[in-house]
Amino acid sequence: MKIVFYKTFLCPRCLLAGRALARLRREYPNLEIETVEITREPLRARQDGIRMVPAIRRDGELLTGLFLTEKVLRRFLQL
């Protein structure tokens, strides 16, 4: 499964979501994570409809939130 993780290095919530994704990736090696740093790729983020970080896109679905915990990510990714 491939997902896109939109984040910024300035965002502490993005750091926490990134750590949760790293734990999930260790548990599910088939989880492929493409990371988009929106400060480096603002046009792509805008074209992808990203208005808030952290954000996760999977199969056309988008998950955003203030705190993307491992539990929330598991539910969204159906793991």
C-alpha cells in the first residue's frame, strides 16, 4: 500500500505523525510512504488540495487532523 504524507519540518504534530507512521512501517513492511515537505513543494501541496498538515492521502482519500495518532492512522489505513 502506498500513501503520501504531507508535512513540514516546522510542525511538531507532523513529527509525532511521522513517528507513528515509522512504527507502522516497521510492523507492515509493504507500507510505502512518500513524504512531501510542503515548504519545499508548495505548488504540489496546493494542487493536491492540502490545506492543513499533517495530512495523509491514500487511494484518493485524505486524512488531516491536529493529532494523527497511531490508532487514528491504523483505522484510516485499515491496518
